[in-house]
Amino acid sequence: MSDAPTLSYSVVIPVHNEEADVQELARRTLEQLGPSCELIFVDDGSTDATWQRLLEIAEPDRVRLIRFRRNFGKAAALMAGFAVTRGGIVFTLDGDLQDDPAEIPRFLEQMTKGYGLVTGYKKKRHDPVTKVIASRIFNFVVRKLTKLDLHDMNCGFKCFQGDLARRLRIRGELHRFIPAMVAAEGYAVGEIEVRHQARKHGRSKYGASRLFKGFVDLITVMLLTEYRQRPAHGFGWAALACLALSALTGLLAAGLRAGGLEPHWGASYFPLGLMGWALGLKALFFGLTAVVLLAAGWVAEIVITRPLELDPSAQYVVEDRLD
């Protein structure tokens, strides 16, 4: 495929068990973008009739389909879709009809201001309260750490410069941090408020249980963006935190010993003396363990990431493809 875009627009839509929504979503999206566009549905291992519904609307060079052998996750689906796009502008939408294709012209208007990426922001959300609360907490922390002032880092409704989308490299669940990763490469990132429609069919596949995973992935993103060119700084902050904890625990242990609370068999204060020694050992053990684990995790992250950066298709297996 040539690097030069051959269409005006590409729309990548990852779907998983959305049999009731995909045909209506395709119709409404095509109505907004006209003839110089393509839809790329990536079926991420659906177990319902999603693939059959997609086959009914498949159209060469217009509605293109990719089907995974099993569920590999949203990041893998986006990578598979981006890899075959031909548009100068690339959109992503979720497949559940909660993103309204009628918002597309507003994204295009915003892109004329020089942004590499414009992402949506759902002020009024039609989601379970647990999902909304988890999202609010998550986005607050991400804003503070990445210094990227976006209301919603993980909105599925996005608009990219085509070349940016095709060179993006994500895996695992790092799709949540696409704006932060794009901003780290020097692209301007914008945001517009979009309507969030209530889900018509099925139920949400995301919730508060993913909050923990999101924070773990946030550490990865910080290492791969903020500290990628200067990892020693990232290790330095972690080392300082571990040193502070070790020093605090060590001082507490020393205080117990200085107070005459040494271990002495038969003494009534023996449990406190033992506590002092235990605190000292914990200061040493946990401090060293934290630093070693952090270093090992970072090295492992780089080792795992490098092959996927060179060949993103290593993270999924395509069973069928219709162009």
C-alpha cells in the first residue's frame, strides 16, 4: 500500500458482539462522509452474529472487514484497522452506537486548526454509575501526571491525521492513552464535547474493574513517553520514593532501639524490641525489592515493546479479511 492517502476519510470501528448495531452504524457513518470514504470494521472475536451482519453490508473498497480468530483486545483491533487505512483523515468510533456519526463534521472543522488528533469528550454520559465514577477518577489522575488537559483521555470517538494513525504503535490496553502518546510526539491534541447516546442493545464491556489496570498502564505510558529518552530520571523518582520510605521505616526502628526497647528474653517489652528489628529489616528488604522490581519491570517492558513496535501485527491473528 502506498503511503500517500488515496481517499479522503477512513473510519476504523472495532466491534465485539455488536450484531444489533453494526449495520445501522455503517449506514449513518457513510451518510456523513460521502463517497470518498471507507469503513473498516474489525471484528475482535465476536461470538454472536456480528460477522454475519457485517458480511451482509461488505462492499469492496467501501465497507472493508477484518475478523480476528479470537478476542485480542481493542488496541490490537485499532492497530489492524489503522494498518490498512487509505484516508487522509482517520476516524475511530465505538461499535455500540453510543458515538453519534452526526458529530463527524464538527471533528473535521476542529482539525482545520492544525491538530494532529481531536478527541471527543462526553460531558453527559449514559453509562452505569460505577463506570462514570471510575472514569472521573482515572482521568483526574491522568491529567495531573501527563499535564495534558483533557476531560476524557479514553473517548473512543477520535479523529486523526491519516499518517499519524498509521504510524501509531499501541498494544495491550494502551489505547486509553492515545492522546498522551500523540502529544508526547509533538502533535497538537484538541478536544470537543460530543453527545453520548444511551446504549440501545447489549451492555457495556467496561467498568470499574478496569481502573486498576488503567493505573498500571499509566506507569507504562509515563516510562514510554515522558522518560523514554531519559529513563534514568524515571528510575530516579522511583528510587527517591523508595529511599524516603526506607529512611522513614529505619528511623522508626532506630527510635524504638534508642528508647531502650532492645530485644530481651523475658522482658515485658520484648514484642516492641522485636518490632524495632522487624522494621529495620523491612526498611532494607522493601526498599531493595521495590527498586529491583521496578527496574526489572521497565526492562521487561522495553523487551516486550520493541518487537511490537517493529511489527504491530504480532499481537493479533486475522482469520478473514474482505477488502
